[in-house]
Amino acid sequence: MKVYKFGGASVKDAGGVKNLYSVLNKTGIKNTLVVVSAMGKTTNALEKVIESYFANKTKTPPELLQIKAYHFEIIEGLFTINKKEVIDDVQALFDELQDFLKYNKAPNYSFVYDQVVSFGELISTTIIHHFLTAQGIFNFWLDARECVKTDDYYRAANLDWENTQNLIKNAVAGKEVVITQGFIGSNANNFTTTLGREGSDYSAAIFAYALNADSVTIWKDVPGVLNGDPRVFSNTQLLHQISYREAIELAFYGASVIHPKTLQPLQRKEIPLYVRSFEKPEAAGTSVSKGKPLVPHVPCFIVKKDQVLIQLSSIDFSFIVEENISYIFNLLHEYQMPVELIQNSAISFSVCVSNKYKRLEELVLVLRSRFNVEVIENVDLFTIRHFDEKAVKSIHQKGKKILLEQRTQETAQFVLSDTE
């Protein structure tokens, strides 16, 4: 079996869904498991639903009506006859979502987040399942929550690998075409969990690992893996092939084409990964496999925006050594602060983190009891793999203040601020 993953950009409208069908026809439908994300920017829209919900729990979030209209417009563009079944199924999902918002009593933001945003994937795959069926492709709609089992770490859940593998094998056995969701799973109590933003790639790898798949193909709106985000960097180049190790390095530093967790299960079973363009399915794209050199060997640029630089120094001029560093990292874990970069000296410690869980104020309050603390928000973290002097010079020429710079043999990183 081969595993395909289609992201939100590839199914953002009726034309995108029709193109998904075309890609399947061109590349072969038999023995394919298709992992699909929420349509377009639905996850972002559902995040706004959550914000509105917490602002006023007595009122139906107005964004929900817009999301519903968006999906029904796609249905209208896909189905000319026999719409009732797909409309009923999608309406039932929206009703379920509204009931959750109406009756939920849990105050935990991350719990509510996972219960709500998961509907994006459930709705998109329901529409695609019905469309493929209407085109004569018999397919099985699989609720990923029934077989992707995790712990209770909402918004970035950890997988129960053994249980998940067994459940996936049983769920997929004997089925030629399967449509399922990326990004979502469930815990032991069957509450919905999510695997982290952009986690649909990881879902594809999970299914591939459990099924001993021949390959995984991620269909994107770019030609493959580029040496930089073309929206940020000019004159980007297509990387024709890279190794698992190099791809994991790029993903770790934040390359947006491949999710950081995606490559680990594929590498363990040496399942090749292809990143290809859904606009040009005949093009080879990028292949990721064991031990392949980077082709072409060029600097690779990665940027993470809206980061936070926390600079600590000891109040009594005592050394920041193992005990203090252990204390700091325990707090970073407790307050859900993903660490992007660290640097320390005898009496100071700097860390660049992501505040995606909105717990920065809590963390800083605790840190101030033991350290002098300076917080600089809205910084950019630039990473260059395989840097050369020309590449480094391009960072220095961005006209921003360099707050922190760090280099190893292969990697250079810079924390930049707009403040001069």
C-alpha cells in the first residue's frame, strides 16, 4: 500500500478536490490510503471560533456560520445530483460541533481546542469520500480517532505506538482505497486529541509505519522541498534528493514542508518519502531516503517568526550550571514552551521559545523569583543549514538588530529584532 497526504491548500475549493481525484487517476488508485487535512484555512478559522467561544460562551461564534457556508459552497461545486447524503453527513458534523460548544463545561483551552479544530479534517474527508464515491471510486472512510491513540497532551499529543499499529492494521485490512484524516487522534477516554499544527504529515507517516507502506507522498502547492520558503526568500532552489538525516535536521529547525515528527517513523522502516506538486503530478519532486547526499548542495534557509527571546541572569552572580539549567528546562516543559535555541555563559542563560500555548506570563512570573529576567517578544529566528559567508551576509543585510548569533560546523542561527 502507498500513502498519500493532501494538505489544506490542495483541497481549498471544489477545483482542488477535483484535482485530487485527477491525481489519484494519474498515479494509480489501487491500494492507496489518502490522508487529508482541513480544507483551505479552516483550521485557522476554527481557532477564531474558539476565541469567540471563550469570549462569550452564550453566543454561537459568528465565524462558525462562515465556515459552514464555505464548505457548503464547495459541496455545490462538486455535486450536481445526489447531494442529500453528503449534505446530511456534513450537517450532522456541524450539529455535533455546535452541541459541543453549547454543552461543554471544561475550562481547559487546549482540550476545547482539540475538540473543535478536529472538525475541519472530519468535514473535509467526508466531502471527499462522497465525491470519490460519486466518481465511481469505492472508498472506505476511516475515522482516524478510532485507531490513532495518544496520551492526554492536548494540542501536541504523544502516540501510543503499539496500540495504534494494531488498530490501523485491523481497520485497513482488506480495503483498497481508504480516506482518513490527518492531525487527529484520541486518548484512552476517546476524547479527541491533535498531533500539533501541520500534524497531517505525521499522520501519514504513522499510517505508513503501521502498514509497512511502500512509500509516502506529500502533495503540496510547491514543486518539492525547496532550500527556503519562497514567500520569504528569493531565488529558492528545488532540492531533488535529501537524506532522512538532513530532512530531520531541516524539520527540527522549522522547515515548513515536512513536519518535524514525520521522518522518524519512516526512517526506522526505510520507507521513502516523496514531496511532489499536486499542480504537476508528473514531476518527480523531492525524494527523501536513506543515506542520499543533498542534491544540489546549497545553503538552506529557515525562518520562524513571532518567537520570544528570554534572557536570564543570576540575581546573586552565582553560576548558571547544571542545577539551574535543569530547573529552567523543567519550567519550560511545565509551561509548554517549545525551545528553539539556547545559549549560556557563566551567569546568564538565553533561550528562544515559541509561545504558542500562551503561557509566557505564567512562566516569567515563576522565573523572576530566582533570576533577573528580560523578555523580548516578536523576534525572528533565522537558521541556515550548510551556510557560507554569502548566506550569512544576507542575514546581516536584513536591516534588523542581531540579538543572538550561534554557529556550529553545519548550522548558523540568528535571533533578529526590528528594534535597533
